[in-house]
Amino acid sequence: MPGDTWGMHCRRLLLCLGFAVAGMAPGGQAVAADSASEGKLSLIEVAPALYKTAKRYPSFYGDAATTQGGFSERSRLLGNLNGDRDRLVDRGIYVDLGVTQFMQGNLSDGNRQSPDPRYNGSTDLYFWLDTGKLDWWAGGAFFGHFEANWATSMNGDVGSILPANTDATMPAATNPPSSALSEFYFLQALPGHLVAAVGKQDMAAWADTNLFANNERNQFTYTGLVNNAIAGVFFPYTAIGAWLDWAPSKKHNLVGVWAESDSKAGQTGFDNVLNSDNSYAVQYIYSTAIGDRPGNYLLAALYSTKDLDKFEIYRGRLLQGTTTDIVGPTGLVEESENYGVVGTFAQYLWVRDESAAAFRNREHATKARHVSPPVGIGLFARAGWAPEDRNAIAQFYSLGIGGYGMIIPGRDADKWGLGWAGSRMSDDLRDLTGTPRSWEHAFEVFYNAALTPALHLSLNGQAIRSAVKGDDTAYTLCARLQMDF
């Protein structure tokens, strides 16, 4: 196809995709097509929400809200590094580094009271190579994510089926701590309103996004308020796979997903591609705005060919261990496939007037807040179902309220949320073992204060009643510091 025609197709579909992804991405915003750099079409300039969605974080260095200045003004602690960082961005090379630290403990009950506050943390290094800005070809990008964690979290103290500290389980819930190049994949815009991605990736970053409950680094920390427990059985963290997104308009997305079922973050996974079982998903995303109040709604059907020889619980990164480790021997449950249905939504109920205007004109960043989600309050919810004869968690629900700003006057960059998650354990598993309770319940509240645009301090409180019998409700407190370099 001639270069001009290719560029014209990419420009049209990416403008559409930018609006569509903006509805589902955490804080994503579309950018008008005429903002693309001269020459070959730049994916990140036309649809910056793609990078934000891949990171599950509402900003990156080089986006429209990036600020410079003194310590209290710049959006990244390292700033522009004497202009070298800006020169890299001009060439299409984006690098972001974040460090998250936790001081967290179980105050009472659960598996055991924490003897002292548990200090642990993680490091995340992201990069995005934009082929358009690099002048290689139009509409392509490479994304990578290296991560590491350190020290021991309070997850063992709480003893819940779904961990209280999700961040401590990535890239793997191991002791000693772990590190890995967890993700590396390629994205490409295609004619016909299509975008494709292939490589090793966290499928939940794309399939389970939520404006108010999606990021363990600066929102909720309990696993059930970060991801859907049903979807995690089908797609490990992380997996070799691919997806194809069709976005015919800014309201509608239809996505097909394939991934091999036996990957681990610390392995390349290429040796499993031809010999592994596979998981598949088809999802529909509806992005809309009720007046000036944005929202997105997702429904997905899941299927896996993986043989199950035990009840499985959750993604490899989010397990305390296998079901056998938690509730004792289960016997063999031999099933040749698995299937399920999940849904999620996030909907603003109220948006402040000037923030609504910025959302309507999404080519203009809300620079005053250094982040792009509108100032306002919204609801979120997730639900999932899977058959009881092969899944430890047969039903999953979560709901809550969250917002950006609105609590303390003048603090529009702060985030907050209040949520509940409930995991209903399989009756078949309970009959087999006699150990789990029928439900695991978790309540969590957090407030994330922007000390500077690059420093965010959160306070989180949890009440978690584990599905494991004999454990009374655990009460936890957490102080969390997120630093953007």
C-alpha cells in the first residue's frame, strides 16, 4: 500500500481509537490527529491513552501534562535531565521509572498479627519506542516493562485467599523477592479501524481497566479491588499472546484476545507457545458520556483449553499459593476446559464544570492537575462467574465509589476511594475439603495525596474476612509512597 494511503488510514483509525481507548483507559485522553509530528504517523501522539493503558497509570513523561520547574512543580523528580530526556521524547523514546514503598501491617486477627510494620516496595521501569517518531514506519510501537519487588509484605499475616497487598505479588509472589522483564510487545495500527498487539503482556491492563479501581500503586491495594478474580484464572501474569481491537467509533470497541495459559513473568514463554494450552476472550467495550460525565462498560466471555487437575484461584502473580497450599488436599478434579463471563463498569456521577470542558476538548490537557481524569466523583463495579466444579472462586463481585479531588478544597490532584469485594467460594470445593467459608469479604478505603506532582502519599485501611475458616477479620493499615522519576 502506498505510504500516503497507509498514513491516511492510520490517522483516521487512530483518531477514532484515541477516543475509544480514552473511555476505558485510566485517565486516557485522545489527542487530535493534527498533533502528530511531521513525517510518519506517531502512535503515541495520536493516541497517548495507549501508553497510559499499558502502564495502568494516568500519565507519562512527555505527555501533554508534563511540567518542568522546581522540586514542587515538575511532574517527574529527575526532570528533563539537562534536556536529554526531551531529546529522547522528540525521537520517540519514552522512559518512565516509578518506585512504590509500603509501610503496612495487620493490626489484629487474620492469620496472625504483624509483629512489626512490614516495609516492602517495588520498582517499575517502562519504555515506549514509537516507530513513527523514530522515522521507521507509521503507526507502530514497542512497549516494555521491567519490575522488581523487595522485602516481605503483610500478605502472610492476613492469610486471605486474595492478597491484601497486590503490588507485593508482582512479578511473582515469592520469598525472596523477584525481578523480571515482565512485558515486551509490539503494537501496530492497521487499516479498517484496527489495532493489533503481539508479544508478552499483561492482558488485564487492556481487558480489566477501571478509572477508579485499577492501580495498586496509587489506588486500592486488595487484589479484589484491583482486578477481577474470575478473569485471572484464564490469563496468567504475564503471557505470550495477541489481541486485535476494532474501534469503528469513539463509543464502541470489539476485542479478540489469545494467550497461552502457562506463562510466568520471569520466563520468556516462547517455548510454551506451540506446546501450551491456550485461553481466549471476546470483549465488547462501550464508552460514553452522560452529559459531561464519562463512563465505560465492558462485557467479556472467556474460554480456556487448559486441563485442570485442581481448583485454581487466581493469576500467578496474585496467589498466596495453590488451593492445596491454602485449604489442604482437594483430590483430582479433571476437566478439559474452563469458561466464564466477566463484566465491569466505571461511571462518573458528577464532574466539575471546568474539568468537564477539558474532557469535551481532550486535545487540551488539564495541566493544572498534571493528570488527565476529570475532577469528579464516580461509581465502579466488577462481576464474574465461572463453573463451580473446576474453579475455587465461582462468583466474584466488587463495587465502590471513588473520585479525583472533591474532598479537600484546592486539592484536585488527590485521589480517593471506598470499595467492597466479595469472592464466593465453590460449593464443590467446600464439600470436598470442608474448610473454606462460602465467602471472602474485603472492605478498603484509601486517600492518595499529591505532595508534589511527582510524589504521592496514600493512607489505606482494610477489613478482610478470609474465606479460610478459623481466621477472624483482619484489620490493616498502610502508608504508601509513590515516586515518579
